[in-house]
Amino acid sequence: MAILVDADGPILDRILDDTYDTWHDGLTRPAYRRFYAAQVGLPWGRAHLRRLTLIEGDELLASTKVYRLEAVLDDVPMKVAGLGAVFTSPSSRKRGAAKELIDQVLARAIADGADLALLFSEIGPDYYAKLGFVAIPTTDQQLRVTESTRYGAPMTMVRGGDDRDLAAIASMCFTRAEPFRFHLTRDRDLIHFAIARKRLLAGFGPLGAREVHFFIAEEGASAVAYVVISVHGNAWTIEEAGDRDPNGARLGAILQALIAREPAERRPSIRAWLPDGFLPPQVTIVGENVSAELMMIKPLSDRARAAAPLTQADVCYWHGDLF
Ligand SMILES: CC(C)(COP(=O)(O)OP(=O)(O)OC[C@H]1O[C@@H](n2cnc3c(N)ncnc32)[C@H](O)[C@@H]1OP(=O)(O)O)[C@@H](O)C(=O)NCCC(=O)NCCS
């Protein structure tokens, strides 16, 4: 009989060997292991991230990361089981191992009080739809930042962000997300985890291949707007952003300041999942395409099942929280 176990030690190493080709993100194999170990070593990761494995005797059948998250759906706090990196060993495929893994993981999540399961499918909707997940299609926006006519940084006090800004950022996130039907509850530790994970990926990767920009606009001594951007070559991904002011002008000013530092002949392509209705006046959406990561949700409790289906406009979710 196949049983579910926590992956650590030699089992974890075998999973990392198996999944490396699919999810290495440009890291070497030793760096891929260190990257995972560092994430589970972060305060939030230690308490909320596990890797569960379905084994039968000595045979390792399938594995997944499980994130224990909190969210709000229709003003009701919900416990969420986030599934990432679902993987079946090549020799065990097409024998129902991933289905058995997900069934057992969700049964355990329900026993722990979870209301919802959430995942981001890289293989389209069909496989997970058969397991009861419903897709919420999301689009990536491509952004252009209007450059200041003075071709310099605008008059905003911009500095690098750090841990002392996390409380102000959590408060901005909460205010921005509150009107949406579905959003994660992003406390200080989760925001710290999301930013640290991107920094670790950049730090463990080849020198100069990736960078993370974390900047805030300051008024008095506190952060009033911020942005976290992953830079990979000429591509910028806005992992998360916020502005205490609903119109986002100070976020726009930070982006202008960052663009002004780039060589004039090479403007980055910028993609983001901005929450519906949040567009700084200095920013234009120049393109949209269906996201590679398809958000899918499965209600697990009666109160989650009672909610009407979600659309993209109902959801506030940041790239930096993808798993
Ligand atoms: C996707 C995956 C986890 C399925 O594992 P599995 O144990 O073979 O799954 P099951 O036996 O429960 O189901 C097999 C079904 O999955 C389908 N499937 C496998 N890969 C798929 C893909 N890339 N796209 C769509 N369906 C896929 C098979 O076609 C099969 O369908 P069928 O039942 O209609 O024949 C496995 O193929 C895998 O590890 N792939 C590489 C990693 C990956 O892409 N993971 C998903 C990340 S979102």
C-alpha cells in the first residue's frame, strides 16, 4: 500500500535528483538543493512548507511541495493547502500515482482544517480538472513606464527596502487586497519569505544571471510605496508592489527612478499581475497574454464550496507568491 511521508534525508535527495531537470531555474544541482534547504530554513518556510512523498516499500512514486497558507474568500478567513511541484517518477507514470498523492495530501489537509486547495498548473487545466480543480484564468500584463521628460529620476525619496519596512508593506498589501473576493493573508513573515526566496534564487544562480530590486518610497521615516522586481536578462517581473495612495503615483515614481538608471538604449520588458484597477498614472499596459501558470482552486470545506465561482477580477494575487 502506498503511504505518504515527509521527505527528508535520502528521500529528499532522490526527489531533488528527479525534479532537477524540470525545475532547476538555471541552478547547478548542488545549488538547487541549497536553494530548497534555504527556503525551508526561513522562518515562514520552516512553519509552512513541507515536501510530501508517496512511497510504496522502497519505491518513491510521487511527491509535491505543500504550502500551508491563509487566505480570505468573500470576507471569510480560509485555510489553504497550496500544492507545488507535483511530480511522478518517470518509471511510475500513468499508474495513478499523482492522483493518489493528491488525494492523500488533500485528505490530510482536510483533517488539518483546510478549506481550499490551490495550485498553479504548468500542464494546462485538464489533468487537475479531473481531480476537481477549477481554473481561474489569469493574464500577464506587459507594462511600459512613461519616462520623465527631464530624463532623470523623479523627486521621490527612493531607497533600498529592508526588514524594517515589512510591517508597512503588510499594511499596504492588506488595504490593496481587501476589496477582492479572494486573496492571501500576507503577513510580515510571508512577505519576508516571498522576497527572500527571490533573493536566494538570484544568489544561488550564476553570477549576474538574476537580480532582485527591492525599493521603497519613503515619507517621514516610513515606506509609503514599494516594489519587488526580479530581473533576468532584459526581462523584469514585478513580483509584488504597493502604494499607500490608491492611485499608485509613488509606485510609478519608483519605477521611473529605476528605469532612469538603465542604459537609455535598452529598455526592459516588464511583466506583472497587477490587481484589477491598480495602475499607476506613469504606467501603461502595452500587452496582455494568458499566464503560463494557470491558477486552479478546489474547495475542500462546505463554506468554501458555498462560494460562487471566481473570475480573474475577483482575485488579488502576486507573482511573488507563485509556488
Ligand atoms: C503530470 C504528472 C505529475 C502526472 O503524473 P502521473 O502519476 O503519471 O499521473 P496519473 O497517473 O494520476 O494520471 C496520468 C494522466 O496524466 C496525464 N498527463 C501527464 N502529463 C501531462 C501533461 N504534461 N499535460 C496533460 N496531461 C498530462 C496523462 O496523459 C494521463 O492521462 P490519462 O489518465 O487520461 O491517460 C507527471 O507526468 C509528471 O511528473 N510530469 C512532469 C512534472 C510536471 O509537469 N508536473 C506538473 C506540474 S503542474
